[in-house]
Amino acid sequence: KLTETSCSYLRQGVVPSSRKKMLQLPLVVTAQVDLLLVLVSLLAFWTRLSHLSYPNAVVFDEVYYGQFVSLYMKRVFFIDDSGPPLGHMILAFGAYLGGFDGNFVWNRIGAEYPTTVNVWSLRLLPALCGALCVPLVYLLTLELKFSHLSALGAAVLLLLENSLIVQSRFMLLESVLIFFVLLAFFSYLRFHNAPSRLVSDFSSHVYIWLILSGVSCGAVVGVKYMGLFSYLLLLVVASLHTWKLIGDKTISHRNVCVQCVHRVLCLVVVPVLLYVFWFYVHLSFLNRSGPHDQLMSSAFQASLQGGLSRITRGQPLEVAYGSQVTLRSSVSQPIPCWLHSHKVNYPIRYDNGRGSSHQQQVTCYPFKDVNNWWIIKDPGRQQLVVDTPPRPVRHGDVIQLVHGMTSRFLNSHDVAAPMSPHTQEVSGYIDFNVSMPAQNLWRVDISNREAESEVWKTILSEVRLVHVNTSAVLKLSGVPLPDWGFRQLEVVADKLFKAHSSSLEWTVEEHRYGTSQEQKEREAELHSPTHIDVDRKISFWAKFVELQWKMLTVKQEESEHKYSSSPLEWITMETNIAYWLHSSTNAQIHLIGNPVSWGVGNLSLLAYQLLAVVYLLRRRRGLKDVPDGVWDQFVCLGCVCVGGWLVNFVPFLLMDKTLFLYHYLPALCYLYLLSPALLEHAHTHLLRYAHQLQQHLPFHWVR
């Protein structure tokens, strides 16, 4: 072993004679190996990785995640409202290592994988994460300052939990999420427990653990949004430690400030930057049009290769008088729809006896159709073609909208809408000579304008069309019309509108300059394609913000599943999931918990809470049953384990979505971390305290 004095001599290039013997060969390295840690690690890898290719068939949610993996292999854009992209990227990387090309149809559970699909590779990374969770729990228990025996107990509970084994062995994300959560807490506590002299040395290697914790937090939120609650819990624990650090007067003001800055950078800035980075990789890699394009805006779709970009490329940017356009509603989700009209009138009377204007129907139609085309007309001129040079339409201009195929003007008036009687009807005006004059003037209001003279732009501008006569705004109500309206969506004009409601906004999606004044020539023009070989791009930040909003607001339809369950059923393990059934041998794989360890975890949770209440009440009365150091250890255990269980269980009680037993697995891991540590605390402190108390009692109390 080299002392500090020896190291200083070596740095100066001087070897004192008294030290020469220490540098003589052979050099000997002494290493300490935790055999218990090695043993549980080997068992974890054996239980998670052995026979990983069995069964050679799609198992439960592999049918869900496999579709995204195939889209990654083909670089096709998709959106998953259940989580950010990092988890999908990890699964796709495993598929890439096995040479998967994405050409497999994930259409049903139990479908056999062909020989060209490397099943072992598909399941490898989740299995590795599941195996590494076992040694991580062992090390995390030690960082909570409990004994190696407690660490072994926690590792064994995790090792023998069959639900975790099953979940780890397939192409699923729970094991990946649990791995990053455990790694984040272990890394942070490893930094926190480091000697203060090392923490004060800002070039010390201990800050690697703090950085690793921040990276793990970014990965936790990047795998599943439920990981956000564990990340917030870690921030709470770190904040409490930082608050205690600020109150330590033995540390200089400068040192405190620098340590606080380091914590903020590593635990806040790094995760946020990584979260954005996952999406940058996701959006950069998936640059081709796919089945989920319709969920996104026209600008987003036009930035992808194929799909809408083949239609909109090279379109004129500025909308002008005489332009032929299709207007897409900004709120039409998850299915888009376009302002539409056709040669059918509203019925004279509706089913409830209420009358209508009997004018031409105007609706929102969820399919591409020639009847979606409208012409922007100058009210002061008769021509329906674009001038040379074109006269652009600007914010605040008053226009008329002429339906391309029927030449009817977009109109509104003081007549109740068919399905939303509190709003005005919108129609294609027909002069029936019944004292109902045309009211077909609309003012262009560009809601995302940067200047008052902003030009109306294709795809980029979000426009509200304000009816000049009544000040009502063209709006998609979203209510389906009856059979007489072909079940298309109702369009109304609403006076009572919210200033920033997206249901009021419309975007020009397809656009060309009209050149035909005659009706028959114009109809032929509207039927012709508009392709020109030019691309249009939008910035990463615009795509990032839009994708965030869609993931948080657009919920894909969910039907009731026969294996779905409620959170309260998870605690008592009254539910399970049949993951796979062999068609001929009747071999089965079920997701079901270990009843013994499940019960131990529940009892530990209850026991900790009761013990914490007793401790708090007695400490309030000035009675300290355990030393302050032990009390701090007990509180830290509760913050991490009980707090971790709460933040991973309680949110599910408030969710209105289809839930399954595997959603409980992250919370369960915290209970397995709690159980041996609480048992050690009770044995070490409560039993010793009871024994000491027994020795001081009179004889007749203990005989």
C-alpha cells in the first residue's frame, strides 16, 4: 500500500531509499469480492436468460410492442400515447442486433415466429435489465446502511418473484423501467453516502455517481411516463438532503453553493436534456410516413417522406385570392376531417320538429374527397382565378369561400344548427327567394400570426374564420349528423367561443392557384393532382412540442380486456394474466405473483407505517426509542421504500384506463426492498430495547 508521502515523492520523480523495497516486483493487487453478490447475480442471469427463446411465439403484449419495433426497423413514424420513445428504442436495438428486418406481422398472441426472426435477440435486453435488478437491490440495501444479510434477503425476494421472472423474459418494458429506477436511487445514495471530504472535492470520482443518477432519471422518464413519479420521489429525497446540507455551518458558503449547483445540473438539467434527446433521435430516425400520420398536423405530416408530403410538396406557400384550398380542422382527432359540402340540402324539418334553412349541407368529412375543395374569392370581384402576380390574403381581410364543385358560397345566419341548437347553422347558400339574404362574408383571423399584416400561409397558419354579419366563428362541433347527413361531423358558427380553442382553427392543407374560371374546367382541375418536386420542413422543436401534446391528449380507443384488473386486486393478488397457451400441448405461461413474498411485502408495509406512527408520537413526547442516526436511517428507508410504493401505486387509483397486474411490479420491488431492512431494524433495535427494558422492570412483571 502506498501512503500519501510515497505518492508525493512519485509525483516529483524522487524515490527515497527507504521506499525502494515497496516498489520492487512483483506488484501485488488485493481485491475484495462479495461472494453473496456474485451468487445472486449468477442466479439472476440463469433465471432470466436461460431458454430465452421459449416459447417461439408471440406472448401477450409482445404483439403490441412488436408493431413499434417493426416500424423502427422500417423507419416509419408512429406515436404511442402510453410512453416516450426510449423503451421502444431499446427493444428495437435488441431486434437490430439480431438482424430483424421488421417483416413480421404482429397480429395475434400465439403466432409462431418464423425461423428468420431471432427471438432470443428480441427478448435479450429486457432480460438483461431484469437480471441486473437483483444485484442492484442488493447494493441499494447496503447504501441504505443495512447489513449484507438484509441485502441478501432483498435480492432473494426479487430473485424468486415469479411475476418478475416472467415479465423479464419477454419483449416488455417493465423490467427496463425497474432497472433504471433502482440504478437511479443506488447511484444517488452512493454519492450521498460518500465521505464529505470527497464530496467537497469537486474533481472527485464520487460525482460520477451523481451524473449516473441523473442519466438514469432521464432514462426512467424516457421509458414510461409512470417513471416520472419515481423521479419526483428521488428529487424530494435529494432536496431534503440538500436542505440539510445548506444548514451545515461547518461547510463554507462557496462550497454549499457549488454543491447545490452540481445537484441541480445532474438531477434536473441532465434528465431534461436527455428526455429531449430521446425525442430528437426518435424524430430524426423515423422520417417516413406511416399509419399514425393522421394524428399529427398537416405541417408535421408534410415533413415526413411519402404520405401527405407527396401531395403537399411544392404547393404555393401564400394563400391568394383565387386559390383552391382544402381546410382541415385543427381539433379533428384522432381522425382528421376537412371542411366539406355536397349537393344535398338540410331537411326542411328535423326529427324533433324544428325547422332548418333547407340550404346545402356543410360538414366536416374524414376522408380525402374532391368535395373538400374551396376557392378563396375577393368579395369585390367576380373572378375565381389567381391574378398575375398573385394577391395574397392577409390577417384581417374579408373573403368569400366558394365550394369548388357546386359553386355555393359558405354561409351562416341566425338559424339554429341541426345538432347544436345553441349555435348557428353553416350552409352553402341557395337563394330560395324567401327573404333570407346571403350572409357569406368571412374575416380571416390568423391566430398564430407574428405581425398584424401576416400573410395566410399554407399548412403553417392556423386560421379562424369570423362571420362578418354575426361575429360568430366557424367551428367543428364534432357531433355526428344523422343518416340524412351521412354521419359526417357537424360544422357550426359559434358566438360564445373560447379565445384559444383549437376547435375554431383551420389549416390550409392542400393548395394550388386556380386557373379555370368556367365551372366544368374548374371541376376537371380539382380532380387533377397537385404534385411538384419540392420539400417543406418544420423545425425539431415544433415537432417535439406537437408530439408532446398529442401523446398527452390523444388517447387511442381502449376496450375492456378480460385480464384487466383494478389496483386493489393487485395488493391481494386476486388476479393474474394468461400470457401464452400452446395450441396443442396445452402448455401455459401465466403472470402471477409469489403468494409468500407478496404477503411478506404487504405485512412489511403495514408494519412500517404502524411503527412510524408509534415512533413519531413518542418522539413528540420527548421519548427517543432509537438514536438519531438510527432514526435517520429509518426515515430514509421509509422515504425510499414506502414512498416508492405510494408513488407507483396511488396514481393508478386515479386513472381511467385499462390496467393489468404488471403495472404493480415497480411498486412491488420497493416492498421487497423494505421487508428485510425493516426486519433487521426490528431485531437490532426493538428487541434489544425490549430486552433492556425487561432487565429494569421489577421481578413480578417478568416472572
